Amino acid sequence: MVSVVQNVAIDCADAYGLARFWSRVTGCPLDPQDGPGDPEVRVMLAEGPVLYFNQVPEARTVKNRIHLCLRPETSREQEVDRLLGLGATLVTDRRNPDGSGWAVLADPEGNEFCVLRSESDRAAVPS
């Protein structure tokens, strides 16, 4: 017997607002039962677990110990630019001159995530 990951829970100050950001990042919808002001909001990923945003009273105080790694369908550079336009911020740039590496971004509440090379980026510059 094994356990199946049901959701990835993300504590936040504004569950609906942060879920809307991640909905735009992933291109996946919010649960139709969730709305503005709800303390729990879900992004329904096409595959895998649900992204579950849980409103909590305390602020984030340290670096998150678990984070999402995104592999874009477009180039890494285009995706980083798109995510910055959605409200993400660049935390650490680990992209290398040879095309390898990744970018560490933060969502509007400071939760860090990585943008990896796309499959086409990886084919152009092997690891």
C-alpha cells in the first residue's frame, strides 16, 4: 500500500488572490465553488495534485522549505518574463551563460519557486 498526494497546501494571507496568481501561472482553473473572500481556494491542475491555498493569520517569516519547480512549454526566458509580468519577483538568477541552470522567483506573497529549462531549451543545450 502507498499514499497518494492529494494536494499541495500553501499557507497565505489572501487565498483567493494567490490562487488567482497561480491559476494564471499554470493556465488551470480555480475550483468553481471557490470565490473572493474564501479562506480556502483550490487550483485544479490538469494532472497531479490540487494546489490548495489556505488563508492563515500569521505572516510568512522564513524561506519556504518546499517549493514548486516549473518546466515551461515555451523557453525558460519567455516564461520568466511572463511570470514577472504576472507579479512574480526574481529572487536568485541561477541561469548560466551556456543556457543551463534555472531562475528562482517568488509569488506575490514571497513563496519561492523555480523556473527550469523547457524541453526545447534542454534539447538545444544538454545538461
